[in-house]
Amino acid sequence: MARTKKQVKVKEPVRLRFNELKDGRKSIYLDIYYNGRRTYQSLKLYLVPETDVSAQIQNANTLAIANAIKTEKILDLTNKIAGITDRSYKANMLFTDWMRVYRQDVEKRASASALIWVDRVTNELEKYDNSVTLAEIDRDYIMRFLSHLLDRPALTRDHNQLAKNTVFLYLSYIRAALNYAVKENLLQSSPFKKIKRDMLSGSEAKREYLTVEEVKRLIATPCRRDDMKAAFLFSCFCGLRIMDIKNLCWKHISKNGNRWQVEIRQYKTGALLYLPLNMNARKWMPEQGDASSEDRVFPKLSIWYKSILRD
């Protein structure tokens, strides 16, 4: 009886490795074996202890970024061995993988909020079509994706459509990622050049502000829900959006001498805010009492605040 030949498993030239840190996180690095020599490349990416669902999601996103970088590195080495100097072959990677490679460039020079927006765009692209490659992105794809964003509801309780400014902010990051691909010689030109600028410009929503007299009248007006009224007036005096007020916990408020401050990550943009709390704002804060640092400052604030304040 003929002996079955064992299949030879080809070793990958690049592997993901993990290093446990004292704080419980795991750093991710590349283990690269090329030309008889082993080198290591830190990705400055970290896995956190999976204590809840959000940590699991964060780790899944981090691993996706690490694998995208690994794929890019393998392509680089494979073509280097073959003597190929043209970098356009990398345009055959998934566009979502390229977005993760682009994220690494953003991380070097932009704010944390920019990284959050890149992640949001990448997740949106994955849900829309995770099979398209960088080379396949053209004008038609962008216009279809634009229509998809304008038509789909936002991930909020009221399920309203995405704000136009949010949609066009998404597109601005896609355009930046494609421009980066042109800069890296993966694409000859960006498909955005074939789209008229006015088709990609979101109209800025008109912002309404209460006058001093209107705030005074509001203070003097009775309200069935004093906690709602207090939360709204607190928002007027400190400048936080309603969703940030809803998420505000006592741990986000600090006092240094006579100076009070709110430190919270903004719900809409993901940016970290540092806002001073003046006496007028503090006046509408409830007493902390027995509430812990994890408890919300306005725990009973509901989604119906608008209809109540109109009464």
C-alpha cells in the first residue's frame, strides 16, 4: 500500500506575535523571517483584557488592523523576492484592509477622534460591501455608497437618517485614504477627481442658540420634570450636548481648589473634552449624595426630554 505523502505546510514569512504586559494588555508585533534573518516590528497595537462585550469588539477591531498590516507586509516581501518594484499590486487588497493600513498613517499625525472616525468608516464599508478591492473603487462605487449612507437610518433610538455632515465626513476619510494610496503609488489617480465637488459638500446645519432673555424665561417657567429642566439648563451653561449629558457620570467631574471641570469623551465625535464648570452650570447639578463615581449625574434623563421641555 502506497504511503500517503505528507502535505508540506508553507511557513508564512510574517506572523503576528503577542507580548503580555504588566497591566494585563498584550502588545502585538510582527515576527518577520526574510533572507535567512529574523526581525521584529512593533505595531503599537494592544489587546485589552476581555472583561465585557465592548472590550471584545475593541480587540476584534485591533486584530483586524494587525492582520491587514501583516497582509501588506507579506505582499511586500513576496514581490521583493520576485524582484517586482511596482507597488500597484497592493491595490488588489480589500479596500477595508487598505483603510486599516491608512489608519496606521493617521495614527502618526492625527487626533484620537480622527482614528475613531476612520474606524467608523471602515465598519460602515464592511457592512456595505466587504469584497471590493482598492483597485475596484471607482466613481460609481463611491456614488452608490453615498446613496446608501443618505438612505440608511442612523444607529439611534429615533432611527432618523444620518446627518448630511456625518455622511460627507465619512466620504472625506475615504477620499483621504484614496489620496494616500495615490501617494504610495498604489493608484494612478483618485476616483474622487471624477466627482464634482458640489456633490460631496454637506450643507452645514444651522445652529440655534438661546438668548440670555430666553434662558431667564426658561428658568422662571415651571416644568413637570425638574430633573429634565435642570439637565437642560446645565447643558446651556456648560455647552455639552444632550447625549453627553445623558452619559455624564460623577467620575467625569473633578475639582481642583475652586476650579471645577468636566472631562468626558464626546459621544458624537469621540473627542476628549475638557470643559470648565462655572457657578451657573454647577447650580443645576444635583447633589452627589450616596451616588458612586460610576453613577450618572442625571440618571432619569430620558429620550423624551424634547417633548417635556416644549410643554
